[in-house]
Amino acid sequence: MKKPWQKLFWIVRKPLVHLLRNLYVQYKNPDANISAPIVWEYDDIEAISIGSETLIEPFSQIVVEVNSPLTSIPGRLIIAERVIIGSGANIRAAGGEISIARNSMLGQQVSLIASNHIISSEKPYRDLPWDESKVGVVIEENVWIGAGVTVLPGCAIGRNSVVGAGSVVTKSIPANEVWAGIPARKIREVIESRCFA
């Protein structure tokens, strides 16, 4: 029979690990504003770079896996300065690199996925390696991604572009365009200056 302190240890173990990881990521990136609680899963802290004046809001899950048995491509997360990542983000830089350039905004519940499994009927999907033909996510400078958007592996979102809330990005988006829908498609171009008064 477990003693009361042993039960307590097993209850607080995971939250304590996540708190310590939050503190360590903040320590390694002192000019960023990382709002706990955030679930960090990484195997190499050096694969994470977060720029100054960047805000990562709470309840996000961020996975950076450099050494995975499912791929030879290392994961890496590069977030430039002055980026805002809304609460509940799901960022998975495993099997590919995710880079977010300066002045970009990601709304709440945004998912960025750097890799995905191949499709085959010969093995269970969980045992299949990742598809190395489509990897990584690139978000260029001054991009606005609305709430609930999912960006799939191999996609780049060009500078000054906007992705509407709830969209699923399945291919790269050129600069200065507004895209929305499932799958996301071009709606119009970004106009240099527009006032909605």
C-alpha cells in the first residue's frame, strides 16, 4: 500500500515537471513573455529559440523533438521577436522545423504541425514513419493567423498574409493575400491600407 506522500507525489509529478520546464524555457529566453501554464515537451532545449517581446499565452502545448525514431529530420522551433501566440496553441515541431518571423500574430487554438505519418494499410498508423517529403512550417514576417487555424506540414505563409479563423492550410500561401476556408483558398489580396470605420 502506498503511503500518502507517495500518492501525492504521483498526483503532482506531471504538473511539477511542466512548471519546471516552463521556468527553464523562460530562463533560456529571458526577453520573451511565456505565460504558464504551458505544456512543453522537448528533448533538447537548444532546439528552441524565442525572440524578445514575444508573448506565448497560457494553455498551449509545444512539442520540439530533435531525436525521433520515426524520422531522420530533427525538430526545431524558431520564434522571432514581437510574435504573439494565442492561448491554447498546439505547436508540434517534431520531424521538421517550425519558424515564425517577427511581428506575426497567431490567434487562440492555432495548430502548427511540422510532420505527419505516411499512409499505408500494411501497418498500424502509429507504427509508420513520418512522411519526409512534406515537413516544416514557415510563417513569414507580419502574418496574421486567425483563431482555430490548422497549418499542415510543408506549408509556408507569405509575408503580410492573413488566414481566416477556422481555416485548414494545406498548401503554401503567397505574400500579401487573404485566405480562408477548408481547405484554405485565396479570398482576396491584402490592400495596403484599409480602415473599417
